[in-house]
Amino acid sequence: MDDGKPTGPTAKWWSRPSAEGAVPQGSGVPPARSDEVTAQSPPVADEPSAVAAPVPADPAPVPADPAPAPADAAPVPADAVPGPPDVAPAPVPADAAQAPQGRPRPLHEPDAYSTPPYGEPGPWALAPPVQRPAPTPAHGTPLPPAAHAAPPQVQIPQQPHGQPHHPQPHHHPVPGHQPLPPPQPHAQAPGGPESSQWLRYDPWNAPGPQPLTQYGEPPKRRGLRRAGLVAAGALVLAACVLGGAVGAYIERNGGFTSVELPQADAEAGGRAPDSVAGIAARALPSVVTLHVSGSDEQGTGTGFVLDRQGHILTNNHVVQPASSSGEISVTFSDGQTARAKLVGKDSGYDLAVVKVTGVSGLEPLPLGNSDSVQVGDPVVAIGAPFDLSNTVTSGIISAKQRPITAGGEKGDGSDVSYVDALQTDAPINPGNSGGPLVDTRARVIGINSAIRAADSGTGLTGGQSGSIGLGFAIPINQGKRVAEELINTGKATHPVIGVSLDMEYAGDGAKVGAKGADGGPGVTAGGPGAKAGIKAGDVITEVNGQRVHSGEELIVKIRAHRPGDQLELTLDRGGKERTMKLTLGSADGT
């Protein structure tokens, strides 16, 4: 079993290589085996041992045949080299004591079996020197050449007797390797020691009296801390009070800046033609306001332009105060004013025509057809109620052929007007008289003439309470005929049947009176009624199939036609109903 194994002493795991077995790295000499060292160097018990001197920067190569040690070499104590008690330390070569700068001798023999953890000794190296960063020079500043110095030497201190010696690792030079320059003392920073504390840091030295960074703060006295808390509380209280005052001021005064409310952007002025705004925009330029003054009274009313010659249609009761010596002033919608003169008037129809001269750019208002109007049609009334010119109101047609009478202040009935009117709920007030009632196409279908007042009769002059939604307009078909006659002849004609009516009859229908207003017979001889066979005492109940309930209604129905029109009358004579036809006559109006 032991064939081929070494016969020398058996290697122990704690043994260390001897000095002869250690060969510098890179010398080209292979390290000696442990059994060879043991055979050549028998153990010597009391032979002196030399301590290795520091290794120079460039150690000299070891000669192949070392010279014999001098006789006066100092003896090495037996206990200077640690090792197991059964292994005697190897004798130190004579040249080891004479080489003051040789490398340190390993403390164990080479392991013949390369048993871990030691095995064959490997190269040892010194710890790298401390690298202290230096301030970076400005761009372009030349740097001095680096100084090359020998690496520091390792000193192996003597250990007290009986303590094991642990050699420091030794750096063997490697061929082609440039040693690092020795550390140079760094220059003090320009700012003083305090500005470059980190430059003095050395991990192998003990910390200096001034640490690099101080954590925490020096303890403060309790009184200062309490005073700080009190001051902070007072500051918070003051901030709360100030904030409350500022908030109250802002709430009461709406802030520190001026208030600017949101508003929609400007829109285009155009409107749909059939809207109230569109109708008013087209009709207003043709509507005027009349101011009439006379010797005894004055008044305000409305009119509208009929043609480019300057004729304006209005109500008779609007121009009545002027009489024959008064003044009439016309104001257009753009503010232009002009004097006007009376062309003609008719109290039975309550219509009048005035004319202005010297005015250019007149816009006549187109005329519609009142016979085509239906109940419920939308309408717009334009006028100057209570002298508020260019006032626009809207409504609908509430009824047609509504018989009304207006006027009668004279007492003799000469100023009473009979109108087969259009009823509307468009607000009409005193001052709207003579103004146009237009349809959705801005065409005149009536002349606003009367309202039903809440405190008295039916005329505009009967009360000043204002509109209650009962307004009446003369149909434009009747107004057109009367206006044409007034412009052409200065007078208007009335259709008549040639009979006098008993206005105090309380029954249903219109009763023919026995005598006329002038004391003559109730049926005018040779008149239309006499020719048709009407007699005194007959009660007329229908005109063209429409029921008649009073004398006023019969007058209204007849005046709604032109002279020469043919009518069919239904009457009651002695309890018997009869039907007859007659042709309307003509009479001059006043």
C-alpha cells in the first residue's frame, strides 16, 4: 500500500511551506516539494533563526548556490517558529541571515498533497494604496509628470515570545507591471480645511477629531422648545383670525376686483320674416305718430303711409281736435317730423286722410284683404299708446264682423261711427287709434279704432283704463274704399236703404220707424226700401242670411257694403216672415 509514497515525515494539514520551497513568482524556478525540503534540511532543535528584512523595491535574484552562512550568525530560538511539537523547525540557510532585504520565509512547508486550504503557495500582493481624488484642473492646464517611486516596504514586526506570527502579504513584482506611485500628501483645498473634509478621509487611519458628517442636532433646552411651541400657536391663531376677516370681507363685498358677469356673444340681427320681430322690422318704417292740437283740445294717435305722394290714413277721432284751424304734426319711425294737412274725414266710418309734403323716401305699407282673415290668425298691432311711439304688440284675430259703435259725444248721433269690426286680443290702448293691424306678411288687414274699456262704454274716449284684451279694428276692405273716396273727392259715400229705424225697440231685430228724424215718413219715398216693398213697422231680422238683433247691427251690416250692392233682406210683418231684395243707395257722409 505504501509503494511509491514518500518515506519522509508525513505532512500535517497545519504545516506551512519552508523558506527554501518558496520561489519568487516569475523567476522560472519551480517550487521544491515538501519531501525534498525535508530530506535536505534535517530538523535542528537549537539552531538560531533569522528574521527576514524588508524586501527592497527591486529584489536581487537568488543565486543558485547560496554562500555559506557566517559563523557569527545569531541563533534562532526554538520557539520562534511555530509548528507542531513533533516537527522540528528546518535550519535557516546561512545566506538568509545575511540578506537584509529578502522576502519573508513562509511559516509552513509546502503541502506534498496540495491539501486545502493551503496547497502550494501562490503570489502575494500588497493592499492597494489609498487613492485620494484631487481637484480636476481647468481645461487646458498642463499636468506635472507623475513621480515614480518604489512601492512601500513591508516590515514584519517582532512578535512577543509564545505568540504566533502572521506575516503580512508581500507583493512580488510582475514583469512588465509599472508600480503605482506612492501616495502624495494632498494639497489643502482653497476654501480651507472645512471646504474639503472628504479629502482627508483615510480608511486605514482612525477618524479625526472632526467627523465628516454630523447627524442630529445638539440638544436644546426645554424652555426654548416651549417658547417655540407658544410662538407657533400664536402664529396659527393670528392666521385664522386674519383668514376669517379676509373671507368675511370677500363674501360681503364680492372680492377684491370688479364683478364681471358672463354674457352671451352678439348674435345676427336677422329674424324669420313671419316672426313678430321680422314683421315689425318691415312695418315700422311706414308707421307714423300724429300730434294734433286745436283751440280747445289736443291729442295723440297713429297712422300709416298709403302711397309715395304722402297720404296717411288714420281715425277721424284722432284729427278731430284740429278741426279746421288746428295743427297736425307727423313723426316718422326714424325721428323725422313734418307738418300735415287734412285731406278728408268721415265720422260715420271714423276714418280720415292727411298728407305730408317735402318728405322723401316714404315707404307705403302694403294692404291685405280682410275678407280672407280667419279667426285665430296671428296679428301684430303697431302704434303710440300714451305717446310711446313705435310700440309693437301681438295677438290673434278673436272674432270677425263684430258690430260696434263709437263716438256719440255730441248727443245728436252725428259723430257716431258704425263698424263691422275685426276683434283682436293684441293690446290696444289710447294712442293706438289709427294704427295698422298687420298679418304675418306685414300687410294691413285693419285699422285699430276702439277698445272695450272696463269702466265705461265702447269708445276710445269713453275710458282710459287701458287694454283688457278687447280691441277692435276697421276692416281694411272698408278702409280702402273710404280712403280712396277721401283722397279723390274729399268725402266718403255711405250705402243706404232709405228707411228710418226705431232705435228704442227692445225686441229682436231692427224695426222700421213710423217717422223719420226730420219728421217725415219712416220709409223714404222712391228710396231703395220703398222700391223693395218695405213698410213702417216691419222688423228686419236677417241681411244676406246673417241674423240682425238691433238697429245698430243693421246699420253696420249695410255700411259694410258699397253703394249699388244688392242685398237680400228677411223681415217679419204681422208675424209673417217675408224675403225681399233691394239695391243699396248712396248718401254723402260728414
